[in-house]
Amino acid sequence: MKENRLTLFDDEYFNSYKKLGGKKNKSRYMKILEIFFNETLDIFIDGNPLYHDSREEALEAVKKEAKITYEELDLIFESVDDVTAYT
């Protein structure tokens, strides 16, 4: 089971998301953010293929599980990357 990886930066991530043009409310954004971290953190930060063999596979899993578009996925990624470099 993947652990909850939400952080002290959640408010900053959400503010960045809104500045980037994100339309989701904070509750929905936080649910998507949790999915995003659960699916991507290991492969993006540690290069660990624990859950996914590639970054692309991890991002596709986020898109599918969160039921969002590629455009929304990009906003989520950028909101994190703008606050705490994710790549």
C-alpha cells in the first residue's frame, strides 16, 4: 500500500495551481495531488521503479486514476515543480 505523501507545501502548491490557471477547488486538487505523489514520487525523485517502470507510465497512471486530462495533469505537475523542483 502506498503511503500518504502530502506535505507542508500543500497550500503553496494549491496557490501555484491557481496562478497557473487551475480550476479545481482545493478539496479536489488535494485528492489529485495525493494521487500524483503516490504514483510519481518513487520514479521521479529516487528513480525507483517500485510502482512504475518509467515517468511516463507513472504520469499515465495519475491521469487514469484521477480521471483528468493531460492539460490538468500538466497543471498539477507544474504546480508542484514551481514550488519544490520535482525533476
